[in-house]
Amino acid sequence: MPSPLPDLPLPAGIRSRIVPGINGLSMHVLEAGHEQPGRPCVLLLHGFPELAYSWRKVMLPLAQAGFHVVAPDNRGYGRTTGWDGLYDGDVGSFRFFNLMRDTLGLLAALGHRSVAAVVGHDFGSPLAAWCALVRPDVFRSVVLMSGPFGGPPQLPVTDPVSGAVIGALGHEASMTTDPLAAAPASPAPSAAQIDAQLAALDIPRKHYQWYYSTPAADTDMRHCPQGLHSFLRAYYHHKSADWAGNRPHELASWAATELAKMPTYYVMHRGADMAATVAEHMPSAAAVAACQWLPDPELRVYTDEFARTGFQGGLQWYRCGTTGLQVAEQQLFAGRTIDVPAAFIAGASDWGIHQKPGELQRMAGSACRRFEGVNLIEGAGHWVQQEQPEAVVRHLLAFLERRAST
């Protein structure tokens, strides 16, 4: 029998526990505001490579505002168990629709028939979006963070005589969830075409999501030459506002020459792995000591958890996208919109806002019917709820207060 895991270094008022029997999982959750039954729930969904622990700085202020705040370790992460961590294992269990089933099961186990809001960051953002789109009766509002959601994949409409694509069933959203396929209504370059274009650049490049889909990615990061702790320090630093090179801007189109304008953590050098990519940007010892948003003892939580579990569980989420495994079932919702109140929060220094050209505009213009705006926070990069938690809490509470007043 495995030894008990050490307690997480949590602020007083946040509890950690395991909730068994959730769609084949025993889910590890953090909770705040749990002492008083009957409170409305706010569900927080993390991304990659993160944990429920990533929400530690915003949970208590939300609980103090009267909410039961719940943050799970999602399938594939942390102290949640019961998922298949093998590269050649059950990839399909990491499809968004099964992840939604995880969230519904957790809410039911906690006694909630609905939530006041579901909030998702990074890969948790499209999961939150799908929750709100498919079950608006349960997920009464949604806040997306760092990753815009442009809507379900369209279902192409073809000419019955020529077979040519003449349109699509659905609003102006991406015709595919493949991260290397374009979004415009005109014929989109295939993933293979974009990959070939990236390879043909003067400095050959590759898209990070396709690297994350390779068998080597987990080992490359987990057992990298610099050690896991240094890898995670460099990775989090490179995507944060602390790295001066993060000056995001809109990209004109989904073309290799445009994608190559992004930092190498998104569009990597062709021959490099992710550990080597971020090692070039490892902060100095002085910069690490000065980092108040992720001091070393807090980073150690991530190091210990990923040393134990590896990254493959989180990487399976990417593979569901790059393989097209979940497109057909998502096309059942072609043309459907998010009809509950929605908002977007991100760091002003976060390239994630623009990594899919046009996605931000589609989210605001067509994917969300009751969209309340884009909130970009200065002094934050990709890890916005950790880098600038006070500002994130202000935006979340303002959003939630508007719900209470209507």
C-alpha cells in the first residue's frame, strides 16, 4: 500500500480531500467556504501543467464573498487517481465530453445541482466553455481565462453535385479543433501543410501541441538534464510577465510566417524539446529569489506532484485535439453558442490570447451570446491568477455580483 502523501501547504481556510466514485476517478479537490451548507458554488478548473493548487490565491476571497469554492485536480493530474497514464492507454477518456462528465459527477457528489459560475484557465478554459455550452442549466455563467473559445467545430456543407464545400452549419467558428488547422471559412491548410510550412522556414519550427502529442514529451520534461524543478521554474518564468520578451499582439492569419512570431514555448525550434527550449530562459538566482508570485517552496509543490505522476495525463488532453478524436461528437453542437453570461480574463503579457488567430474575436463576436468583455491585467502573463490574484478576484467578484443583481 502506498505511503500517505504529505499535506499540501495550503492557506488556513482551504481544505484538501478525496471525493471517490466520480466517473471512475477518486478526485482530489480543494475547497473554501465549505463550512456553511447551501452556498452557491464556484467551480475552478486548472490547465497545463498545473493543479488545483494553482487557485490557492483566489479561493479564500471568493469564499469570503459567500461562495462554496471548489477546485479539483482534473483527470490526469495531481492527487486525483483512476486515470490511465500510459501513452498507448485510454486516450479517449480525456475527451472534453468525458471531462465534462467528471465535473458533473463531482458537483453531484458535493450536493450541487448547479454552479453560479465555472471558471477555467488555460486548458481548463475550453473545458469550462464546453460545460456552459452543453449544460447551461448546470453551469449558469462562465469565465474563461487565458484561452479564448471560438465555438464548436463547424460541420461543412457540400454541394451535392460537385462535392465542393460551399459553407458550414454553424456560426463563424473554427471548422476544426485541430490546433494546427486554420479557422477562416476559406479552405484551411491541413495540419500537415502547416507543419511542412513551419519546417521550411529559414529557422525551422514546430507547433508545441504537436510536440506534446509525441511519445517523447513526457520523458523529455520529467527526466530533463536540468532537473524537473529547474525545468518548471524556467517554464513558468518564460510564460509569465517576468520574461520581458512576452509582448503579445494579434497575428494576421494562420500561416507559418505569422505563427513563427510567437515565442518558442508555442512555436518551438524544430530540433528542440520543451526542456531545452525553456532552459535558454532560466531566470537568475536573484530573479528566482525575487519572484513573489511563485516562491520556491510553492514551486516545490508542482515539482513533487509531477515527479510522482509525470505529465502524460495532462498531455493526453492535447492528443485528443491533435488526433481529431473528439471532433465528430463536438460537431453535434455545430452552430450552438454559449448563451449564459460570459467573460474573459487574461494577463496583458499572455501570448495565449493570440495563439489561435481570430479566436478572441470569434469568442466575443459570435461564440458567446451574452459576452461581457475582455479583461486584460497588467503585470501578468499566462499564469494570471497566480501573478495578479487580487486583480483576478476583483474581476471575478464584479462578474458574480452582476449575476446577483439581475
